[in-house]
Amino acid sequence: MTGWTLRRWTSHAGNPIRAVELWPSPIAADSLAQALVAMSSWNLDDASFVVVGLSESVGLRDAIAAALARRLRARVCLAIGRSSMTELRGLTLDDDRIGVMLDNVDAETPMADLVCDSIEAVRFCPDFVRKAKHSMRHGLALDAILGLAGALGLATLGPVGVPNED
């Protein structure tokens, strides 16, 4: 794929943080190197970090090595699914340049996954957030996950592409 773009966003926190995400996402193993090459030529000076969503086909160690080799001007946050959690065991990260985000967190995500030392952020599944707006059980599950994430010092991100519906 050659049509990579950056989606820019700003947090709603008291002290806003600017970030970008490589899009479309998730990135497949055979496209990761090409996507990182494209990204290295873009101006990332205003971004605190860049989210790179990884498909299950991408080995986490390979993705880390590829991102470090590109020497990007912004910190890279690799967004992984639960299936990649086993790859975090024994993994040492250059915390200044690379981070890991657990992506598509929902009511089925074991709370123990959030406790992993290598996870620094969580992003919620769009369907889960949508259900939490209309279901007390899902809403309480979302509150519990947000509470644990906050207690652990994790950043929390809403899902990409959830319309503001009421």
C-alpha cells in the first residue's frame, strides 16, 4: 500500500497533547517498512507521539526494530491487540522512543492485561463505547477499566471514528 496519511488529533485533557496516527490502520507485516519510510519524511514536530496500529501478522520485536531503525522525529506508540500480548514477555523497550498501547479494549479484555508493565496506554473498541452509552453493565465495565487504567498511570484513548450520538 502506498496511500499512507496521518490523522492528526488533540487530546481534550486540561493540558492538550497533539498526536498523529498512521492511517489506514492496522498495518500489515508486508507494509510496515514502507509505511515507516513514508512517515520518516513527514513533519512530525508538532506531535508528542505517533500511533502505529499493528495487525496480528506483525511481530512486535520486528516492529520495534523497524521503528528504531527509521529514527523518526516523534515517539512511536505501537498499538497491539490482545493476541500480541504474549510477545511482551521479556521485552525491553527504549521508553524514550517506543511505547505500546493495548488497542480495542472492551468488556472481554481481562483486567490483568492492563497490569502488564510494557503497556502504557489503552484505546477502547468503538462498539464497547457505543454500548456503554446505552447499557448500565457496559457503562460500569468501562468505568472499572478507566479506574484501573488511571490507578496504573496508563493513558486512555477513545476509539477512532465513533460518531457523537446520543
